[in-house]
Amino acid sequence: MCSFNAINGVPGCANHQIETDILKAEWGFDGFIESDYTAIAELRACPPKTPDSGSCGHGVAADGPRRRRPR
């Protein structure tokens, strides 16, 4: 499971070096990484429900996840 924290300003749930380069390539982990409760949503600057109040997220993503269009 990825974490809510950040290492050198990079959130745990968006850290390619840790999740891919180290965990999967270097250590050979072949499973999947699950996100904690609102970890992915908190990659945005602020939660969409209350953008002007409340705590903000990490602020590294411009918006939420993109939805794939059916082919």
C-alpha cells in the first residue's frame, strides 16, 4: 500500500522511483500497489468538494483521474 507521506516532496502514491524502480525492478515485487483511502484524490491541490476551505492535498496533480472513453 502506498502512503500519504512525501519523500523529498514526492507523495508516496506518485513516487515512480520507489514504486517502480526500487520496489518492482530492484526488489522483484510482482504484485500490485493499493492506494490508501483518499491518497490518490489528495494528489490534487485541494479536494474538489471544498476547494476554498479545509486541508489541501499534496498539490502535484492538476485535476482528478481521467476517464477512458469507450472504444
